[in-house]
Amino acid sequence: MKVIIAGDFCQRYRIDEAIKKRLYGDLFDEVKPIIETADYSIVNFEFPIILDSTNAKPILKCGPNLQGTKEAVDAVKYAGFNCCTLANNHILDQGEQCCLDTKNELEKAGIDTVGVGSNLEDAASILYKEIRGETLAIINCCEHEFSIATDTTIGANPLNPIQQYYRIQEARSKADYVLVIVHGGHEHCQLPSPEMQETYRFFIDSGADAVVNHHQHCYSGYEEYHGKPIFYGLGNLCFDNISKRGDDIWNEGYMVSLDFDKSRKPSYTLYPYIQCSSDCFLKLDLRSELFKENVDRLNSIITNKFLLQEKWNKYEKEHLMRYNRIMHPFRSKLLRFLEKMHILTVSKSYYLYLCAVIQCESHRSSLLFFLRNKLK
């Protein structure tokens, strides 16, 4: 059984123009023959469709509220994808109805979906697919942002290793192969955090045959853990960004082909490409040797626990200012000026208290309840 998984597809800027003009061939013709070699192919659908503008109710969130049109479904179908993962941080951007419309429109077009539902239980449903007389189980989840389903509301299946353990156990008892696809990670970072690695390895220990990740807008490396592959970032499949055109990791990615067999140790092939650089079309990467060198370098870090921790510590130090702005109690220019003049100060005990509240599971749960209540 050959399964191809691709990263993030989003209808923005030049891609939006191409889709509205129905130039699907221009977007996908170079990679379509590869997609068609698979028995089953999967892509991450990174936005909600708006069928009726009166149903679009942009949610309160940080970052952009993405959206697309019904023609995007035709584009995915033209490319040859059989399934769309919907558990991502943008699928609820235009409210519950548009989220549900997206799922329904894809399924009406004969494209399977996974990772979104009418409530938390529904969103966590496993997709079972019969292929060549064998059963593939797909579990799709995403990190917690603004798209998550609740017990009573529509949304995406959240990353929760305990709940994913039970789903993997269920899938293991019913399917020949179990594939876990996670949307998460640090944007624009080509390495997983040690916590990500620990979680994805746990999924393998729980019974998954492969784990695939996307979200970071750049590709990462991979490893074999107990003979099972874990891919830590596929990059964008088709996602335009005005500020990232040209030679940028935003524009580089790869599809991965997984070949499952009874040994339950899948073999795999990577298909690197360039997207949304000088134009918005997908092009197979003619610099594949350079790509291989970069992936080998990333793999050497990922498979070395101490080196990965060292690189991650460096990454976090380089991004201290971002989190300083987030956590700083003095938000206005006047208060920051007073702090600069040492008229106002932030004590170490304040940060100690923050650390205690955030790192403790029980306190963190209560803090999140408080913050969500403030946003009502």
C-alpha cells in the first residue's frame, strides 16, 4: 500500500488568483504524476471555505483569519488527492458553519476528511480506508490554538497524547496500518522541539506505524524510531506569502511516500519541490542534491538527543525578545519608558510566580480558564 502525504495547501494571493481562474494544471501538473502513483494521497487543507458570506463569522484570534472558495475543492481533486486533513490552526477561522461547510464540500466531491467534527468526540474520529484488501487508519490532530472543538462545538481534534494513545490502540485493533498526522510546531523553525520528538516517539510506542507533521512553513528532517519513520515537517505544499517570495525556506518542501507492508516497517521516498517563489506553481526541485544535504544535516541533529537539545536551547535564546514582549506586564509606551528609567521595575518574584502557574499542570488549566473567561 503506497500512501503520499503533502503539507499545507492555502488559497492566498497568487494561488487564490489561479484557483479563481481554474488554472489547476498550472499549479499542480508537475507533481500530479507523482501523486497519481499512490494508492491513496493526503493533503492538509489549511483554510475554511465560504459558501455564503452571511455564514462567515470570523472568530476572535491572533493572526490572520484565512478563507477560500469552493473552487479550492476542485483544485484538490484535480491534483489527485483522495483525503484532506482538517485538524489545523485555521480551519475555524470563519466560524463553525464555514468549518462544517468545508468538510461537507470536500466529502460531496468524493474527498475523505479527517480531524474535524461537530464536537470533540466527532473530531477525534479515526478515518478507516480499505486499500488493496488492507485497512489504513488515519488519526489527525493539531496543537491548541483557536480552532479546537469542544464537547458541544464544531472544530478540530486537539493534540492530546493521552487521547491519541487510546485512538491508536483502537486503530491498532481494527486496521493493518496506523498513520498519525499532526499539525504543529514552531513556525519557520526547521527542527522539532525535544517535547515534539518525545510526543511523536510516544505515538510510535503506542502502536503507530508512521507519524507525519506539518505547520511550520518550512521542511524539517526525519528519523526512524524502532524501525518506524517520523517526519518532523513537510513544509508548505501550496501557500503563497508576499514577504517570502524568492529563495526562502517558506518556498521549499517535500511530499513523502510511505510504502506499507506486512513487516509494519514502512519504506519511504521524499519528493522535494519549490513552491510560490518566482511564480506560484509547484515545481520539482532541480537542486535535489542540496536538498538531500540539508535533510541529512537536520537528521543528524534530530537523531542526537544532546545536539538537538543544544540547538533548541540556542533557538529559544534567539527568540527571547518575542516572549519577553508577550509576558511583560508593562504594555504601554509610557509604562515601558518608566521601566527604562528604572522608575518601574519587574521583580524576579513576579516571573517566579508566572513560572509556577504555567509549568504546573493544575495551575495552567485554571489560568487558561481565566483567560478564556476574559475573552468572552
